[in-house]
Amino acid sequence: MTRPLPLSVPTPCPCPPHARARARALHLLTPPESFMTTATLAGSCPECETDLTVPPMVPGETLSCPECMLTLRVEDVTNGKVTLQMVEVQLRDWGQ
């Protein structure tokens, strides 16, 4: 009758040692997905006409113009160009 190994003893991997070392090295050398994206989109603010370079965005996302602080919404993304539209922000009337 064979006894099962205690849980503290790791079971050996069926892979040869050089394959395990290669897999570990590739894992360490491969940067996370977020570091691999270098694409940016170009557009301009419709209010102050500042040229903007933004990370990849999808239609509907919002951002602020760093020059005039206007809130902008992405309307369309085509061929690395982003079309921006200003968003009207309804300020609350506090009755003062």
C-alpha cells in the first residue's frame, strides 16, 4: 500500500528542467499587457484648438483639455485621429 505524499512536498513537474527555466525566463521578460501598448490618438480641442495626444479611447469616453479645462467627449476614432465634442455640464443651482 502506498501512502500519499504530504501536502508540504511539491510534486515534480513532468517537464524537463531546461523547459521550466525557459518558461520562467519568458514570463519574467514579457512585460504586462498594459506596458505593451504604445499607440496614441491625436485630436484637437474644439474650443481652444489645442493639439491633444491621448491614449487609446473608445467613443463615449470623456477627458479634459489640459489648456482650457473643458470636458470633452470622444465622438469618433478613425485612423489614429479622435473627434472630440464639448460636453455641456449642468451646474446645480444652489439658490444663492
